[in-house]
Amino acid sequence: MFARLPARWKFVILSLMAAALTGMIVYRYAPAYTGLTLLFFYIIPSNSFIPFPHEPAIIYYGKIFGPMVTTLTAAIPTVIACIIDYAVLTPVFSRTRLSRLKTTRIFQKTVSYFHKAPFLTNFMAALSPVPFYPVRVLSVASEYPLWKYIGSVMLGRIPRYYFLALFGAVLNIPNWIILLFFVSLILFPVYRRIGRKHRQDDLLGSDEIILEEIMNPDDGEEETDAATEKIRH
């Protein structure tokens, strides 16, 4: 069964198995560094579709292990997250009803702007605190090459990780402040979604529609038409 998996999923699975094995060895022989294993596995969902913010984790572990070690630990799982993005979203945009989104006028117009500087767009989105979901969706939907996507994201994320970890190391921020920062980053998207109910969704909300399609691929045509209409307007 494993041999039939696409190469992207094989890489993800083998990487996770290697990380888990490394984590067990670290736990057995160097327990003081077990936190780095936790950071490794946390970075993957926090850079994919699970809305866990990576900033508080990087600041916290930067305070404990220093900026360089923290950055290097977070780099590899970021690559894994990028591959998961493509492994999950590519079939979603090619084999499900969401392929209709590609025919909408606003989607095509947005992709045309994205293609003017895709590498720079990914880099700036990965480096800055702006929401990364729209750029992730555009990269996959527009069939931007995976290796370029990984390169642009890593070029933005690595200095971001380093300065966040350095920020935590230099200022030695109390843990309760980091926890408060984490909670605020979790609650802000919730507040934004509540506010969005009072106005029409735009393309920046397309990640929610994609998640719904992934979780409920067999929903009726009526719901799909409604989702497509939201994107169109």
C-alpha cells in the first residue's frame, strides 16, 4: 500500500517517522531537549490548515534553546507543511467540485495578479504577519511549482523564526505573556469569523470553503453552488 502512495506523501510519512524516532532517542538520552521535538511536530500544523499560531511557540522555545537551534528545528517541519499543502490541495482543486472556482472571474483576476510576482508574494506573505492562507491557496490552485513554493516560503519563514526566537531570548518574556499572546491569536480569527457573518465572504475566505470541501466532499450541489456564488461576488 505504501508503494502506491504519491511521492509527496511518501516523503511526509518517512519524514514524520524519522522525526518520531529521533524524538524518542532524544527523550531517552537527552531529555532536556525534548521540547525541540514538540516544537518540530507543532510547526507542521501551525504552518498548514490547523489555525495554531507558530509565533508564541517560536518565542517560547527561543527563550529556552536560543534563536539558532529553534530556527533550525522549525525549518524542516516547515518544508513538510509546504508539501502537505500541495498534497492535500492539488487533488481538491483538480478532482472535486471546487475546480469550478478556477472559472470564476474574480479568481482568474486574482491569479493573474499573483502570477506577476508569485515568488515575491509567497516570500512576503511568509515573512510578514499577514494571513498566509490566501497565498497558499493561490499557489496551489494556479499550479505554481512546488519547489519554488518551498523556496519562497523558507526564504521568508527562516528570518521570521530567527527574529521571533531572538526576541524571546533577548527579552526573556514571561511565560504568562506568551500564553496570553497565544490565546489572543487563537481568539482573533474567531472574532473575525463572527464579524464575517454580517457581510459577504470574499476570496480571502476561500480557505474555509476548501476545508469544508475536504471534510464533506459528498455534500449536495446546492451547497456548492452557494459557495461558488460567494466567491463570484
